[in-house]
Amino acid sequence: MSIKPTYTANPDRYAEGTMNYRQCGNSGIRLPEITLGFWWHFGGVNAYEDAKAKVLHAFDHGITCFDLANNYGPPYGSAEETFGRIFDENLRSHRHEMIVTTKAGYDMWPGPYGIGSSRKMLMTSLDESLRRMKLDYVDIFYSHRYDGFTPIEETMQALIDIVHSGKALYVGLSNYPADRLAAAAEYLTAQHVHPLIYQGRYNMLVRDVEEKHVPLLTKLGVGFTAFSPLAEGVLSDKYIADAATRQYSLRNDLRPAKTTPLLIAKLKALNEIAANRGQSLAQMATAWLLARQSTTSVIIGPRTVEHLDSSINATRNIHFTGEELIEIDRILSMQ
Ligand SMILES: NC(=O)c1ccc[n+]([C@@H]2O[C@H](COP(=O)([O-])OP(=O)(O)OC[C@H]3O[C@@H](n4cnc5c(N)ncnc54)[C@H](OP(=O)(O)O)[C@@H]3O)[C@@H](O)[C@H]2O)c1
């Protein structure tokens, strides 16, 4: 009979210089500069051992925050199942060291209650998520998006009731227009459940949140976590190669049509700055987000342990000179 090896966490995972933690808005929670995201690469179609290697490697390097959603996979729900198995077999004794998040709002199951931000959707989806993840509670439960039709009051009251039920410790919001975000924060705060964090798409190529969301969050004392820091892999060196030899990701947003000659020229120019900093383009893209104090954490989507290590190492150099920042802005605004 073979004895299953058990996981022992790295005793130095919180040692100085391993991972930095930032205060999340004006809350008492500190989040790691790097959060591990489960959107892709952790589903039922992926090898369990690969997913496990990344999760345990992350935890061993001080990554305490794990970002999930009901429909991450594919298939939907399977990333939560993968997490649940890894957690149950390896990390259960470390539950108090972990921030686990999930979300509901996009399509999840058939019928009118399997999508959107209604009370019915949020409450039933969270119960299903907890079952898949083998957890009693999540740390942050996100409304994944403003759906355009559910009244803000209904969605926010459901989140408040979820916190009062003990199934989530904190409330998060994601993909809300700035005015809906302000209304949601006002409702939550009036009911004494301060929103902990906002999650928005933010990278060198997509900077919309800079204009309204980030200043609003700073004013409200709400943390900000950036997703898709590499624009789903575009901000990496694989797209710089000649078109003939370029490897396109299987991920839907990275079709050849998106990689225009102008984009490739920008990536090449950015890559030169990164090289002068001793970083890969992917590392510089992550560091650029962390150079802003308004960024609480960057949610990464590593396909491999090497990707994960590279992103962790990006946190070692997040200082940019004024000249570098000006040159990056010039490149990004090239027409
Ligand atoms: N709230 C929301 O609506 C929302 C939306 C999207 C994402 N998210 C969260 O944010 C997380 C990250 O999003 P994302 O997956 O789009 O992130 P991303 O980092 O922009 O893209 C990940 C892709 O970049 C490539 N990559 C990752 N690390 C790399 C590295 N160090 N060097 C070179 N290439 C690297 C890989 O592409 P290849 O596979 O092609 O190699 C990988 O699939 C998600 O897992 C999820 O938790 C939230």
C-alpha cells in the first residue's frame, strides 16, 4: 500500500522579502500584491496535478488570496471543484491564513435564475460555490457585474444578508459602471457593511478605470484589485515574434485579428524598456500596476509554475523612473 505524500507548507512563506502585503482600502485586511486567479487553467479540462502545483507553490510564496467565480473552468464550476479538492487534501489546516473569493453574476446555469445579479441568483450560487469549494464561508463574495436590470438595492441587500448569514466575511464588487458603483457603495455603507474591494480590468492596454473608478475608490476607502494584468497574455513576449512563428493562445480574446502591426510595434517598444529594467515584458506589465499605490493586488492567471514565479519576481522591482513612465505613456498612445 502506498502512503500518499502530505503537503507541508514552506515555513518561510511569510519571511521578509517573500511577498508584500497592502492594506485593502481603509479595512483591516492586508492582501498580497499578487492574487492567484482561477479563470483559466484550473478547470476540469486541465490536469489536476498542474493546478495543485501552482496553488501550493503560490501559498509557499506568501500568496494568501485565491480568486474564483462560480463559472470559472471550463466547464463552469470546475475551477471551484479543483480548488475544493486541493484545499481539502492540502490546505484545510491553513484556512485561517487564506482569503478565498468567489463571484456570481454572469451565466452559470440554464433558465432565468442562472444569470444576473438578483437575490435568487446570488444566494443560490454562493451555496453551490461553497459546496464545490468544500468551504463553510468565503472571505469575499463579489457581485460579478452590474447586470443592467436588477435594482442596486436588491443586489446590495442580498450581499448584506449573505454577510450577516456568515457565508461571506466581506463584500466585493466587480464590473460596475462608476455611477452604479457609487450607488452600491452608498447603500452598503448606510447598512454598515462597507464594501471591501472593487475588481476591474486594468492593464497597460486597458486603462478606463483610471478616470473614474480609481479616484472614487480612493475617496471611499475601498481597495482595488486589477484583473487581466497581461491583457490576457498579450503583454508578453510571445506576440513579439514574427507573425509566421507567433504562437497564439487558445484563449478566445487572443485571436490573430487582435494583434495588429501597431500593437506589435508597441509591444516591441515596451519590451525594450522592460529589458533595460532587467524584466520580461510580462513582469514589467505587472510591476507597472503595482507601482500605483491605489492598486491593492494584481490578479494573475498563470498557465504554468514558471509564469507564477515570473509574476512573483515582478514584485521585486516595481519602481519606475519618471522618464520610464513618460516613455511608456508615449508608446501606449502611439496611433
Ligand atoms: N472580475 C472579472 O470579471 C474577471 C475577469 C477576468 C479575469 N478575472 C480574474 O483575473 C485573473 C487573471 O486574469 P487573466 O487570466 O486574464 O490574466 P492575464 O495575466 O492577463 O492573462 C493570463 C495569460 O497570460 C499569459 N501569462 C500569464 N503569466 C505569464 C507570464 N508570467 N509570462 C508570460 N505570459 C504569461 C498566459 O497566456 P498563455 O496561456 O497564452 O500562455 C495566461 O493564460 C483570472 O484568473 C480571474 O481570477 C476576473
